[in-house]
Amino acid sequence: MRKFRTALAAAVLAPGLLAAAPAPAAAPRAHVLPANDGWASADGGTTGGAGADAAHTYTVATWDEFKKALKDGGDAPKVIRVRGTLDGLGGKSCEDFATGGYTLDAYLAAYDPKTWGTAQPSGPQEEARAASAEAQGKQIKAYVPANTTIVGLGRGARVLGGSLQIKDTDNVVVRGLTFEDAFDCFPQWDPTDGDGGAWNSEYDNLVVYGSTHVWIDHNTFTDGRRPDSEQPFYYGQLFQQHDGELDVVRGADLVTVSWNAFTDHDKTLMIGNSDSAGATDRGKLRVTLHHNLFRNIVERAPRVRFGQVDAYNNHFVVATQGYAYSFGIGLESQLVAEKNTFALPGGVSAAQILKKWKDAPVTTKDNYVNDARTDLLAAHNTANPGNPLRGDAGWTPVLRTRVDHPRVVPTLVTGRAGARHLR
């Protein structure tokens, strides 16, 4: 009201400036999570930026505009509409973030296992790598405040090379975006990871960290322009520049992930990132996954620790090579996997769908493999008699809207999941 009176007074004092008031901006589409639609509908539901006024409704076309809109207005309800491609690197290359004398050639020479051995990298090149990675992180990370809706306009809305951080906040909606190639310019060599060492990278496409009431719907996640299959090998290991497509970690809770396409990736979706995080994660990490497409995914679809996770009506299309598992059963997890469908190629067994990381109960019911009803738990336990999984996750999901018969799920999900199918 104060701003309106000031503007009106200025117009009266300056004859000729008073004109017809502009038409009010059209109210943005609500994008409110329906009642009973998964865990994010519990305890008050998820509304994002519903009710945002015109001053807090933005259309952005660059990464800088996007980050500015996120910061504007604090936690006031806001709607950010994304048009076209937001380049998370801001037009920069990896070389632009390198500092302290870091080069890949120098790093490879410094920590070659033949001369360095199996000690953790340390010294000037590792310090320079860490500083370079920090510089990249400041550029590509965008932090989402409470009461925010982010939605793509049209089929071309894309976050390229950026990492969306939903951290320590509440009530966020993300819909209709393609997240492509959140890659790490400066992977770190860990000689103790696995039998032969491994390259580890940072930056998930989207992270839900310590946040509540988050709805992630009708998005597409992909490595896109930079598939792992085209990356080089150093020290005999893949130079891995991608981390996860979506992580839900560190006390995050009440999350619904629906109608997304997760494609062409290795370590895809992790719910709980550490066995040692029980202090923050125990009793949290309640996540619903429904009507998502997982296509050409190697593993973690999802891998679960601690949380009560409801995974139903998801469709998995498994690649002919490289598949590890889909559902990872981790410490104190309580996964319910019901009415999901799997298209497995020849040579891949239904026994691979479940992976036991730690002893925890799991409910599997009415899942279909290659159009045949299949007991996933029995398939795993028959193939692993010395390391069986326990049945019965100990709870029954009730927060569901539509539950489709598995025979219609492949066509339904393939035809409607992903950013381009948001209506």
C-alpha cells in the first residue's frame, strides 16, 4: 500500500504522467501437489509458490536471472518460469575455473599409482584441484528458498550443467524441466575406492538436502551431451564426471517424485547418502516414487538407507550392457516396491533387480518382468541363498492417488513421463 500511495502521489505531482493503470498480471498456474499424492502431501501438503503475487512471479532465460530470482524476496511465495536453456556454466569452460596451477596433465602425473602408490592425493595439485572445484561449484549451484515453484515453459526448458540445491528449506515444487549434464570439471582420484581405485565427482542435477515438502514432477534427467560411454579412462578407470541425477539426503523428508524420466546414467537416485547419518536420517527420508521412467540406468533407482520409501507404478527399461541393479536395500531401509514393471534384455536376470547392501526388510508385490508377474524377493533369494533379503517392510503406504495395473504401466509411463509431457 505504501508503494502504491508513493507512486500515485508522484503521478499527481507530475501532470501528464498519470495514465491508465496496467492490466494486472495473469495469475500463474498453481502447480499444487494433489491431496494424498505421496509423502509430500502429508502434514499440510506441498504448495510451492502458490499465491505468489506479480512482483514475485518471474520468467527467466539465463542462469544469472534464475539465481537472482531465487534470491529475490526471501521466502515469500514465488513462481519462477524457465524459458529455454539456462547455462549453469554461464558460457565458461572448465579452464576458466582452474586455479592454483591445476591442469589435468599435471594432476595425472602427480598421482599416478605407479609412482604415487595408494595414499590419498595431497600436495599442490590436489590443493589446486580442490580450489578449482570450489570455483566451479560457486558458479553452477543454485539454492532454492522456501515456498518456491520452478516450472518450465514449453518443451525446451532446460538446466544445462547446473546443480539445483533444495537445502534446509520447506515447500518447493519443481516441474517441467530437463536437467542435463551436471558435470564436474575436476574429479578427484581415490586410490582406495574399490579394487583399482576410482574417479569421484561432485554435483547432482538436483539435491534435496535437509528439506521437507518437496514435489519433483514431470522432469527429465540425462547426461545428454556428455555420456559416460564417451569419457576417457585414466589409471585404468573411467574418468567419471557425473554424480547423481537426484539425491534425497541429510534429514530430507516428505518428498514425492512423480512422472519423471531418469535416463542414460550410472548412479541415479540415492535416498540417504551414508550409513553414519542416522542422527539426521532416522525417522526421515520418507519418499514416494511413482510413474517414473528409468531408462538405461546402471544402478541406484533408488538406493535407500533409513527411509520409508514407496515405489509403485515405475517402469524400468534396462540396457543390454552395464546393468547392476535397480532397488538397493541399505541400512534400516523400509522399501515398498509394488506394481512396477521391468523390461529386461536377454542375459539379465530378474534376480539382479534387488541388491542387498545391508540387512533390512523389503516388501515386493505384484511387480512384472517382461510382462510376467514376478516375485522379485524370491528371485533374489534363490540366486543368493547365502545372503538373502527379508520380506515385509513393516508398513503399508496409504498416500496414493491413482494406482495402475502393471500391464498398462509401460505404455502409460513411457508416453507421459518426463518434461515434455507436462500439461
